[in-house]
Amino acid sequence: MNDAALRPAAFLDRDGVLNVDDDYVFRPEALRLIPGAAAAVRRMNEAGFVTVVVTNQSGVARGYYSEDEMHAFNAYLAETLARDGARLDAIYACPFHPDGIVERYRADHSDRKPKPGMILRAIADLRLDPARSFLVGDKESDMQAARAAHVDGFLFEGPDLATFVEGILTARATRR
Ligand SMILES: [Mg+2]
């Protein structure tokens, strides 16, 4: 395949990057966006990055909420961002955990970060170019998953996602 046909992506962790990590959040009314989240996603949209959420959701395996509830929260997050003109192109979520109490989701799954399964799948599904892509996460496991997928990883420690993403895009523009 011609690399020019492949698109650059911005991979985004969910909890602690787009929304405040309130521990196993799943009720839509509990959603609290990270400051600058919508502006950051909008900026990446405009810069031509396919925006892809890659999120571990072991709360499903732990029995805290269902897979349907997880999908509903993700949809609500996407709608909330969209109201501010910010588009999430795809959301990959991993409901598995090796110590899960829900049998169906008890697995040491290749999707669960620090493994790169979700990122690699998105690269194949959406025809993405890892060399021109980057990932923003708030944990070392996010960075490990990015490295394993040969994608640049950036550790977000707050407070404002738009400022953080602007720094990444500026650094990449001057590197070229
Ligand atoms: Mg996180």
C-alpha cells in the first residue's frame, strides 16, 4: 500500500485525558470534561488527524457496569464534544481484565493497554500511518502501548488538553 494513502491519527486515552478520571465513571450525568478537551479535539480535526479513542474499561470485567452502559457513556462523551464542534472518529474500548469477576470478560486480552491491540486494530481498520501519528495518555501503560505500536506517546498531566495538544502540534511542525 502507498503510504501517502495512509492517514495520521491522534490516539487519545479517555479517562484522565478527555474526561476527568473519577474511577470507573459510566453514568452520563457524571461526565466531567477535562479543560480544553473539545478545543483540543477540534484542533486535531482541523489539522487532519483521525481522532481515535483507545480506552481500557475493566469496570465491565469487574462487574461495575455493563458493556452497553460503557458504550452509552462513550456515545454521550462523543455527543458532548460534538456540541462544541469536536469530532471523535472512532472509539475502541477494552472491557477485559485478567482478574474480572464477569466470566465473559475475564481475559488477559491483547487489547488491554499496555498491550497495543486497540491501536494496531485501528491502524488497520482506518488505514492510519503510525509514523505520522501520536498518542496522548495519562499513564505509563498508555506510553507502553504507544511504543509497542510504534506511535509517539505524550504523557498528559493536566491541566488543559488544548494547550498540551497545541504544544505537540507545534513541535511536530517545526521538526519537519
Ligand atoms: Mg487514563
